[in-house]
Amino acid sequence: MRKTTLFQRKVWLYLKKIPRGKVKTYSDVAKAIGKPLAARAVANAIAKNPYSPRIPCHRVIRSDGSLGGYSGKGGVKTKKLLLKKEGVTI
């Protein structure tokens, strides 16, 4: 297993705080962890989340309202299903 970075752990800990049925943008996450210009780095950290969906990276979307990516099993199709189960329509 790859070694995780402090930045990745900060992102993943924040993801656990996003309530079921709510979404945040990559930029929202970057601001929340004190790195307001790091939205792209947040996306990269989320893509490396080995604990999906326990760490709910599916609750993070792009600023334009589109889903963005999902590195969990099933890709974006699974992300959409997980959000739908939580009552989120995209």
C-alpha cells in the first residue's frame, strides 16, 4: 500500500464531515482545510482515497455542478447512484 501524505489525510478527514445527502465542491474542501488555492490537489487526494465509500468522496463535485470523477468501483456511474441513494440529484 502506498504511503499517504498529511495533505491526503487532511482531505480524507474533512470528507468524513460532509453530511449524508450534502455535497461540497473540490474548492469548498480546499478552503475548509486551509488551502484555498489547492482544489486540483484536493481532487488528486480524493482520487487516491482507498476507503471509498466509507470516506465519502462521492459527496464532492465540480464547481460547475457536474460530478467530476470517482475512483471507486464502478466509476462515475457508482458516484451518481450513491448520491441518488442519499437524495442528491445532479
